[in-house]
Amino acid sequence: ENTIIHYPVLSRLAVGQTLMVNQLVDMEWKFGVTVGTSELQKTGNIFLQLKLVIRKGNKTENVYMELTLPQFYNFLHEMERAKASMDCFS
Amino acid sequence: MAFLTEEQFTALQLLLKAPSKDAVRQICTESYPTGAFKCQSIVEKTANALSVSNSEAMQLLTAFHMLSHHVVYQNLTSPEQILSIFPESFHSNLKNLITKILLENSVTWRNEALSSQISLPKLVDLEWRVDMKTASDSLSRMAVPTCLLQMKLQDTPCISGSPSESTVTMELSKETLDTMIDGLGRIRDQLSTVARK
């Protein structure tokens, strides 16, 4: 009886223990405006910086990157497509 | 950024020895990239085209390099702004030609400067795949969707060296993907708030 009651919990734990490769564990971001560079006295470019934290075995690795706005919108669009694909199966 | 010296304006007038307007154009565009005036082959090519010595060619390339970078830095977009840089004694037709060449190229040079400025590694490509986990050592039967995401990053050094590419592949569970989309949605909202201000 106890096993039947706890089965959903147990199977969820088992799923949680299933192997994941380079699991994404955290995401941080910041965005801002570039006001000037050594080549351009005045500019007004928006930049977006992402930090992705990936678990590799026992340690985590930080991956830093920069995206332009069009790249960001494309990224969001692709992730929504992936989610739609995943939702088909649940 | 300092204006050019009298000596440098004199060096620029060596362009009067060019065989054609296209030759002037070519010398000007070749002198723009960083380190161009230190490149032996470009100096020699310029010296041959103008029938001047290597050191005179280098002075000319340096002078034009400074002038063109000044125009891009200050974002000078009208002919009057550029013409006012030259001294009164400067050859009039050459001044107009140089101004024309600078105006023709400054948008391209400005965009190049924007795309090659200091930055974190840039995202150049993105691929994803949704898999279905059907079994593992913990469960003989399961149906758990998971997302694999591969991002290609390119790091372009500003000063010297060639771009280096790296690939990072990661796995996201459904919950992680939902949280990520939530986060990206918040970025989108923050961006539209900033855009509205």
C-alpha cells in the first residue's frame, strides 16, 4: 500500500536521477547600451549579455556570450518552438 | 583625437602624383585597417603607384589613416564638416576628392567598427533537438522529453589574431526550458520598456 501511494514520488525521483549531459542549471543576463568606443565617439547600440551555468559532472562551468537584439528575438523564438515540440509529448 | 599636423597634410598631397582617381581611392581604402601603414607590401605598393620613396608612402598612409579614423570617430557626415579640417593652402581638387572618398566609405567603416568592437564571445549559431527518453538505469520504461541545445560562439580578438570558435552543448529538462522562456520573456518586456522611454 505504501508503495502505491509513493509511486509517483518515487518515479519522479528516478527521473530526476536519470543521466543528463551538460545540464543547464542557471541563466543570468544583463543588457545595456554602448555609448562610445575607441573607434566611435558616440554610438547607441543595445547589447545583451547572457551567462549560462552548465553542470559538468561534479562542477559547474559558466558560459558567457553576447547577443544582438535580432539574435535575442531569434533565440526566444527557437526556444518557444522547442517548448511547443516538447508540449506535444506531455 | 588630434588633428593632422602640417607635415601630414603635406604628405597627403603626395596623392597628387597618383595616376588616376581610382588609384587614390584604392590607396585610401587600403590605408584604413589597423596596422595597414606598417604592412610592408601595402607601403611598397603605394610607393610604386605614386613613384615615391617607401618612407614617404608610409607617411602618406599614416596621415590618411588618422584622417579617416577621425572622420569615423567624430561621425562627420557632411562635406562641409570634412572640408573644414583641411588647411586653406591644401590643393582644392584633391581636397574635394578625398572628402568624397571619405563620405563614400564612412558608413561601411562605421558598421565595421561596430561589429568588431570589444565584446564577449558572440552567438553565431543555434541548434536544438527534442528527444524522448524511453529508459534509463533508474527506470525501465519512461517517456520524458528533453531538449538538447547547441550554441556556436565566436570570439574575435580586437587587436590581433584570428577569430576562435567554440561550441557549447547543453541539455534542458522541460522545467528548465519553461523557466528559461520565462526569463527570456522578462528580458523582452524589459527591452520594450526601455525602448518606450
